[in-house]
Amino acid sequence: MRQKSFTGAVVLLLLLLHSASFAADSTDQYRGKVTFKGPGGEMMSGVRCGVVDVSPTLEVLKGMREASRSKTLALAANISIPVAFHVITNSQGFGEVPLSQINASIDVLNQSFNEHGFFFNLASVDVTANNSWFTAGPDSIAEQNMKASLAIDPANTFNVYTSNPGGGLLGWATFPWYYPESDSQHGVVILYSSVPGGSAAPFNEGDTLTHETGHYLGLFHTFQGGCRRPGDYMPDTPAERTSTSGCPVNKDTCPWGDVDPIHNFMDYSDDACMYEFTLNQRSFMNWAVNRFKPSLLTP
């Protein structure tokens, strides 16, 4: 027992040292640019996700260790998550998202998450015209005010905002441990034209929302840390030096391990290329919800 306990302590220490080293490094070197169509058909360049892969806390590291040890961690129950959809437009109504595309977005979420025990249902839709909120970026005062004004029961509801943040940004999210579970700042923001049938091809099949929801449930990018172990802390997602652009079959950017996980929802691949979460990712999402968002488990 002593030897096992000592080994576990050493592993945890190594993970903490890696986190400190990663925090001191810039994550920008791992993030590739994405190119997509704007609302007028013009080509735009930017970054798929505004989430910064911060170093995990000690508690989160322990949860990741637990998830990495079991690929069959049973879900406490099928988790049904109500979704409040907040459509933000400018004062002229630019940025509207019809109900048909909102329903299609929920369908995409369920196609991506149902097999892992997460079920999403549309609980409400509201539309707000506000020029400042429409172009709000991550961690801005405008974003904070928008969420503080519009968020619905954040402990029990998944709040999704559509807007036009600009700068070629497709979306961002909050990790579940960022705030107390009832805090209004929880949720995700996505580019309004990234919904199914939107204009932001090849990112217009709804998987920007899938990707950001993965962050909301605790997952890092698959390319976190580049080729350095432990990468994204999920043993069954192969390491990759850089984020993926397009859908390059057999992309292999690290000298050890399998080919890059270009089909994983937590990479930057085109929507049509992404179709999976791994079993370790499933285990960790389950752990994160039970630990940080237990109210989502309440019927």
C-alpha cells in the first residue's frame, strides 16, 4: 500500500510540474487559424475557439487521474440538460437565428452526446437587440453584462448565446470549475452563423456548439501541451503538436503515439470531420458534472 501511495504521489507531482511549465508557455503556438465564409460570402480568418487551456487545479487533476484509470466509469444517470438559447442581434436585427436552426442545434448536440449519457432539451428562446452585446468578446464587460442580464437558472440550465464577436472567433465557453454553479457567467457563446445551415462554412453544421459544450463539461483541447505528456490529460486522445485545419487524413505531428485525433470534437477540424469523444473524455465529463454541476443531475 505504501508503494502504491508513493507512486500515485509521484505521478500527481509530475502532472503539477507539467501544468506549471505549460502555464508559463504560450498556448498560441498550438492554435492554428481557421478560415470560413462570412455572411456576405467573403472569406474570414480567425480562431475557432477563444478558450484558453489553463492549467488544471489540483482537484481537477485528481479527477482527470480518476477518469484516465477507467474507460467504463458508469454515468450516475442519463443526464437531461435544459438549454436556454439567447439570440443576440444588433439594433437592425442582423444576426437573427430562426427557431428551425435552434432546434437543429439541439439535434446536433444530442447526436454528439447521447451515447455518452447527456441529453439536451430546448427549454426557452429569447431574442435581444443590443449592439454592445452583439460584438462582445471573451472576458469583456459587455459579455459579463449580457450574461448577468439574460442567464436563466445557471445551476440547472445550460445557457447558450449566439452573437457576432468578430475577429474570426467562432466561440468560447466557461469550464465548470470557473465559478460557483449558480453564477450567471456559466455557458457558451457561439457565432450566430455557425449553427446548422448558417453561412460560416465549413463550420456551419453545428459542431462549434458541440466543441464549446465539451469545454462547458470540462474537456480541454486535444492539442493542449503539444507533444508534451500528459497533453490534454486523456490517455486515449493521441498527442498532437498543433490544432487541425480541414480534415487531413493520417495527420501525425508527434513522434510517439497514434495519428492525431482529427475526428475528436475537441480539435479544430472542419465540422464534417468531427464525430467523436473518447471513453476517457466521457468519464471525465461525468466526473466534472458530478463534482462541479451536481444540480444538472436533478430531474
